[in-house]
Amino acid sequence: MSTPTVGVLALQGDVREHFAALDAAGAEARAVRRPEELAAVDGLIIPGGESTTISKLAIAFGLMEPLRERVRAGMPAYGSCAGMIMLADKILDPRSGQETVGGIDMIVRRNAFGRQNESFEAPLAVTGVEGGPVEGVFIRAPWVESTGARVETLAVYDGHPVAVRQDGLLSTSFHPELTGDHRVHALFVEMVRSALG
Ligand code: GLN
């Protein structure tokens, strides 16, 4: 099996945990902070963290347009939590100046699960992930408010999509990189392999 090179956008957030998960899922992980580094990867993960900070840093580092171009050109990408927000075409409640890379035809709501439920775990059935439920770790997580026709919902919690896919773009409200279960990363690495042909 080929070993695709998968970047992790390393501006802010839980970058290291994605490195470990990618390694276990059979990809070579690389940090992406500059356009040249982005150009050298077969796929990209946008980690959890703070989407407003990631957005501002991506603009400051001259990465926002290159990110949009690569996503438009079909580079597979996976966003967890803040990364999901970054892959959404639209944020329901953006902070001022907050931009997204976009690519997935969906509207997301930031910090959607509310104060009492800021952080929680729940087992989730995820379409495309075999072998039983995935433990969903939600940390001030977004949910998907609405999706366009080309978006496939892979998991739902409390009536809201929390994992979605549109072609080569995958996103989850939760953080599989924190659990030691690498099946979601394996699904993404498979998506990267199939995009390579
Ligand atoms: N609430 C954060 C945001 O809006 C996301 C939290 C996370 O990534 N764990 O960016």
C-alpha cells in the first residue's frame, strides 16, 4: 500500500495528536505552515483549536488563498472541530474578520452544544467506519446547521450532523485524534490514496 504524505495545518491547535494518528493510519505526516509546505502534501488535516485564531494566522501567513486554491483543485482535506469550521462554506455566527477556507457546502454553528455541554463524550455510529461506534470527544464543538445536496452526513448526534463528507472533504465536530482510535484517520488516508489514483 502506498504511503501518502498528509500535512497538518500547524498554526494553532492539537497538531501533535494528528501526527500520531496519521502515523498509525499509514500516512507520512508533515507540518504545514507555509505555502511551499502546502504544495508538497497529498492531503491536509486542519486540527481542532480555535477557528478564529487559525483563520487569522492563515491570513497572516499568506496561506488562506493557497488553501482555497488547493481545496478547489481537489486536494483531500479533513477538519476536526475548529477544522470543520474552517472547511465550511459558511459560519452562522462568525467573529468579525473570521474567514474560512470553505469547500463543504454547509453552514456550521460554532460552540453549538452550549454551556452545560461544552465538553462531553458520546459513542457515535459513523458511516464508512467499520467495527462499532467511534467515541466522539466534543470540546466546545460546532454542529452542522444545514447542508447542500452534495454533502453526505456520516454521523448525527442530538439531531444534528456531526460528521459529513463532500467528495474528498471530510469533517467531524469531534476529535478522533484524542482517543487512540485511528479509524477516522484511516478513512481519510484512504480518501487521500484514492485521490492519488
Ligand atoms: N469552539 C472552537 C471554535 O469555534 C472549536 C473548539 C475545538 O476545536 N475544540 O473554533
